[in-house]
Amino acid sequence: MSPVTVAEYQACPATVVLRRAVDGLSRRVLTRTLRMLERDGLVSRTVHPRRVEYALTGLGRSLQDQLGALALWSVEHDGEIRAARVRFDARRGGMP
């Protein structure tokens, strides 16, 4: 999960909901990413009896505009990015 995805949530839902929102995201990758974001002070973690809740901190919220702009840029340039990957992979014999 990228910080862009996490930044779209004011109060991040349980990890199961986040995993469903991002196709192909493994529990391990999500957990590692959330721990790094927590370590950096971008999200807080609250443990409840049956669930864990993540929420953006003030520091995390301060990145929302910048990350939103980056997300918009990536959507606008998706075709170019995919074409560049195809060219790159072709030069390397199909290996990323």
C-alpha cells in the first residue's frame, strides 16, 4: 500500500478493508507499510478488542494535498508510464 492510498482515509479502516481496496495487496506488505507509516508519525494505531484501527496523524494529514496531486498526476500519465514499462521490459528480455 502506498502512502497515497492511506492518505485518502481520514480514519483508516481495518486492514481487511484496506486489503480489499487494493487488489493483490498481501497482509505482510500492508502490515509492513502501515508500521513504517506509524514509525514515521504519519498514522496512529489503536488496538481494540477485535480490531486494529489506523488513522492519519496531523503530520499525515499535512501530506494529503501533495499526495493527492501525485495520485492525480499518476492517473493522468498512466498510459505513458505503462508504455515506458513495456519498452523497458522489452529491452531487458521481458524481465522487469
